Amino acid sequence: MKQKTVRVKNKLGLHARPSALVVKAATKYRSDFFIEKEGTRVNGKSILGVMMLAAECGSVLELIVDGVDEDYLLEEIEGILNQDFGE
């Protein structure tokens, strides 16, 4: 199991489009994936869960991965969250 703390850099936060990118990327992997914000933990492979976090710009998220391909999943999700999505 691995954990990584990241900060949302997109000025509009983790709204529908970035959330969909996170979920789409995460579902390619076999590892379990959770995102935690201020004590609320959601399944990172669920669009409703990710959007429920209402993670605005500057929010601190804890990425939690566990499984055979956890390193690759964590690397890809971190890359997505470090983008500004052209906004």
C-alpha cells in the first residue's frame, strides 16, 4: 500500500471533467484506489465519489493505492492532478 499527499492545482478545482479523467485513468488498473479529503474517504474509481469531495483549488488530497500495479496508478493520477486542464 502506498499513500501520497497532493494539492489540487486546477483553478476550478476537481469538477466534473477532471474527476472523469481521474476515474477513467484509475479504472485501467487492478489496484484499489481511494482519495481522502479532510477525513472523508471515497473510492477513486467512482465518479460520484470523486465529485462528492468538492475539492476546490488548493485542497489537500491523500491518494491511497493498494495492489499489484499501485506504482503506475499513483504516478498517473498524480500527473493528472498536477495539470491545469487548459483552464
